[in-house]
Amino acid sequence: MVADANPLTFPLSATHTLTPVFDFSNRDRGPSWQVFRRRSVHRACGRPGITARGRESELSPRQSDTRHKLLDEFATQLLERGYPGISLSEIAGAVGIRKASLYHHFPDGKESLFAEVSLRYIEELHTVLREALDTPGGLGAQLSAIVAGHAADAYRSAMGMRIFDSTRYVGDDIRTQVSQRYVHALIAPVTDLMAAAVDRGELRPADPAFLASAFLELAAVAEPLPPDTALPPAQGPPNPPAVVPGVVPAVVELFLRGAAS
């Protein structure tokens, strides 16, 4: 275990030292969830993010219910409007409390809510990923289960992109907490899967982090387009199927066998 030299960086390998998980050095280019996925695919060392489970266990059922409602409403607004468009007054009103009471539950306001919504989202996805990795039948079955999750939008990529985009508006401590937990919960397990497959000789010798990154990029191809995506009529049917037939085996075959004839 290597101690964090910088809370925004993680060790890569013996030949690569540190690289930022989030890189806002050129903000004019805008954030990219794909860039985030590529740069954070390397296994992280350090402490995972701290959740609010301990605090919730000390709350009364009514307080806990109010907190969950606030988190749900915040998540809804985050997905619909993005971080800058979130209104704490509207969130409090939707839950039936005063805005001042919201700060009783979340003293730092938007940042507190954002941190907990993000960590909750990551934990939900971690459960989906673990179920896929526990699929019996070997590497091919596990990869197929991961791709099938993407095809069914089980990883809720739209929310993931909103969360990543929002990290530019929060402090370094929240950004670090969210990014570290993302890597530990969603990237490291896939990297470990690739490392084990390389050790067994099922995959050719290669950097497991690179293999994980390449696979996750391919898996994302299976994700359905958002329903409000505007396309010219000639580019797609008016009511495309939720899952494109054959996409799961096609993605896995491309990863394992390549595109060469």
C-alpha cells in the first residue's frame, strides 16, 4: 500500500509514477466521462471515500427518511439540470421542510448533498459490477455480464456524466473523495479481473490497467442512446430497441479476438 502523495493522484505502475484522475488543466475543452474513465482505470492505492452510513445509523427513522428524500430530490435535479441549476429551496420545498432544516441534515448544502448522492450512485454501481464479476462460467461469461449491464443501462451513464461534470464546481476534498471511491469500487475490480486472466494465460501479457480501460471503452458502445437524443430520421428508427440484438457477444468477441479477419 502506497500512501497518497497528492490526494488527486494515484500510483500507476513501476514505470509510471502518478497521474491525476481528474484533469481540469484545459477547461475550455470541457469534461469528458470517457477521459475520466481512461485516466482513472489504473488501480488506485489509498483510502476509499468515506460514506455517511455511520451517521445514518445514529439518526431516528424520521430523520433518516428525510435525508433519503433530500438525496433523491437532489439526484433528480442533478440529472435534469446539472449542478449549477440545482435549487436548495426547491429541494427543501419538495420534501416539505424549510431550507434552514435542510442545512441541519447537510451543513455544507449542495456540496454535502452532492458527495452523498455521488457515493450512493457509486455503491449502487459497485453492486451491479460485483454481481457481473460473480457470474459463473469463466472470463467470457463475466465480460458478457458486464457488457449486458451497460446495454441495459444498469450503470446509468447519464448520471455518471452529470456527476463527473459537477466535480469542477466542488472543493478538492469532495472531488478527491468521489474520484477515489469511483476508482476503488468500479475500476480496480475490472483491472483485477484482467490481471487474473493474464496470469492464467487467458489473455496475452499486457498491462491489466490498459486491458481494463480498453474493455470498458468497448462496453460503453453497448449503452443505449438517451431517449431525448436528436438524430436525423435516416440514422435510426423512431423507436429503437432498448438493447441492440447481438451487441453483447459482438463486444466481447471484439475484445477477446480483435477485428482482424
